[in-house]
Amino acid sequence: MKNKKRNSFQGKEIPLFYWSEIKFIFREKENYGDLLSKYLVEKISGKSVKFVHPKKQPWYKRNKTNFLAVGSILHHADKNSIVWGSGIIDHEQEIAEADFRAVRGPQTREFLLKLGYHCPKVYGDPVLLLPKYYNPQVERKYKIGIVPHYHDYKKAVELFQHESGIKVIDLLTMDVEETTREILSCKNIISSSLHGLIVAHTYKIPALWVEFSDKIFGNGIKYQDYFKSLKIKYYKADFIETGKSVEELLQLMQGKPLLPEQKKLKKVQEGLLDSCPFH
């Protein structure tokens, strides 16, 4: 059944909250996964995005609709938020009741239901829709792309910068399309970043989840949440502490679920589009 409320927002700009490394941490660039939220919402809606912080707006704007999409950002929602594809970062954050159209996965929905909130059984990270809006032809010239969470980038460079056939991708960026092309230039992806995995999966590139450190915020629920949304068999990430050759990394990928089932992926994509409040 189609979501009857999906076209409820008719404003000229989309008031969107997404995590911003520039605004909150004062970095020079944004995190790729978070910037994808702005990028996709603009592509899907055909409108520009206006950044808003639901809980930090002036009093005279607090009753206005705002949107949350990509990211583990549910704890930033308020009663006027429309949530489309966001998720929880752990089980400790306080979550306000909002208009939940879709959430990242079953773990997030289960948490919301326990709070007594209504949340439809519509799952998926909106980044799964990226190929519908950006699908360039890119030569896959690297055997393996290493996509570290930005906290892990320096370590990944130290471990792999001298290995032939391996590309280490920096997720701090101001150009979503350029970073996407870098991922697409790889035949296989090894990632400690959730959106490194998601982008690889949605472009049909085999991808393995690994850990390079314990620096990533949260309790790891976001990975379980995403895997369950596509019914990918969950596995414990290998911890990589030392450099490895292409052959060793490919061996590490053996026997792991590296891609979602395409029928399931398509179903999740359709559910996301059907529930999209500005599509």
C-alpha cells in the first residue's frame, strides 16, 4: 500500500537535519555518508536543502516540519520531524516521538516500538537509492578499495598506501560524486564505514565489513540494523591491525556474505521510494 502522506510537504526548500562535521566539529569537510543525505534529498525532491537542527531552532520556528534521512541521527528528531530512513546509534539515546515513515532497519523499529511509538515496517538506508540518481560509467581498475571510517583513515593509509592494486578512499569530502566514483573504481570493497558497505552493495560491488579501531561512536547496532534490513547474514567484523596483501584481503572475504540478494534490495528500494515524503 502506498503511503498516503508521502507528498505532504510542499515547501520551496527541504528543511533537513543531517550530521555536519563542519557545523558541529568545525572540520573543513563533511563526512561522505552524512553529505549523501543532503545530496539524495535534493536529487529526489528537485529542491534545495536548508539545514535545520530540530532541537535548536528559534522558538518561533519550533512548530515547523523538518526532515531526517540518512544517518544514525534519530536522537536529534523532535515532534515535528518526519523521519525517512534514519537509525539509532545505540540503545542509550533518548528518542522523541516523530512521524516515522521509514527507518534504517528492524533494530531501530524494535527500539521505537518498545517506546510505544508507531513505526511502519518500512526499512532501508536511503543511500540504497543512490544508483537511481547517480550512475556513472567508471573503470574498475583497483582490485580492492579500502573505505575506512574517517576516524580510521590515517591508520588505513599507513597499512595499505604502498600496496599495489589497493586504493584507500578518504570519506571526508565536499564532493559526493567524486567520492562515489572512487568507490566505483574498485572491484571489491573492504570497509569499516557503514556507508562504504552500503554504497558498494547498491552498486553491486562485493563488500566486507572490517574494523580498524574501536574509535567509531555507538555500540555497533547500526551495522546489525542495516544487515537485517536486507536480510544479509550478520557476521563479526575482522579486526585488521597489520598491513595485508591483495591476496590476503581477498582470502579474508571468502565465505562471507558480500552482497545482498538483488530481489530483496529492489524491494527495499521500492519501499523507500513509496514512503518518501518528497518524492
